[in-house]
Amino acid sequence: MPYDRYVAICKPLHYGTLLGSTTCVHMAAAAWGSGFINVLLHTAITFSLPLCQGNALDQFFREIPQILKLSCSHSYLREVGLLMVSASLVFRCFVFILVSYLQIFRAVLRIPSEQEWHKAFATCLPHLAVASLYISTAMFAHLKPPSISTPSLDLVVSFLYSVVPPAVNPLIYSMRNKELKDAVWKRVHWTLFP
């Protein structure tokens, strides 16, 4: 999505050639392929662990760090390896998004019309907000120190990064709609000042 925005704003006359069907297929294949490799590594390493503390977890879905806690082998190196693979994939994605948006903001700030600035920022900021929300909550979930890890905190954090970003995604994107924005502001005003 950031590359689409980048090409649409920074190189609008080349949009058809830069974002043809081949490019879209390659980008989708890269995203799906990296996700599949990440999941395959996590699954293979997790199934190779001997579980000696039972197989019951206090979670509503199975998180890799929670399963690693049930292992009776020393899984520290495996956990660090999985974390490094996942972090490298997320970091590359984050850098790509960040560089794309920096290029977009640099191009937009050169536009003399403030109305055009508003259009460009209204197009880009919702995606940036959703991506930042997801990445920050997922990073906190997987990079928090084990000393503060409790079952209830793990449950809340897992809920935050797996449910909240997809739930607020439609809300963030729909805030570009003027009628919805007006209705939300009316409701907030009515709630605060009855």
C-alpha cells in the first residue's frame, strides 16, 4: 500500500507502468512468501520441542512464546532465532513503509497548495496509523521482558495486537468520509456537553 501511494503521489504519470499487474503479483507473492516462510519456521521449531509440562495454555489462541514456556528443553536459542527471523521481516517491512512515506511527505511538502497537502495527508495517514498500531502492539507483545510477563498481561497484549488493529482499521479508513466524521463529532459533542 505505501508503494501504491508513493507512485500515485510522486510519479502519477508513470502509475500504469510502475504498478502493472506483474509488479502487483510480485509484491503480493513476496508478502505471502515471507509470511509463509515465517510461519513454517515457527511451526517446524515448535513441533520439534518436547513438551514436559503438559499441553494446557491459559490463552485463547496458541502463541509461540507460550508454547515455548511448556518445553522442557532449553529453548532460549530457538526462541531468539525465531525472534530474529520475525524481527528482520517486520523491520524490512517497516523500513519500506517508512521510506515510502518519507518520500511521499517530501513530495507533498513541495506542492504549493495547502488543499492538495490535505488530500495527500488524508490519503496516507490512515494507513500509517493502522500499520504503526499493529507493529507497535506486536513488538510489545513479543519483545517485552520475561520479568513482567504474567498470564493476564500476555492475554491482554495478545488481544491488543490480534483484535484491536483489525477492529479499528475500518474506523480509521472511514474517518475520511465527511458524513461519518460529522456524525462522530456530533456524538462526541453531545456526550461531553449534554
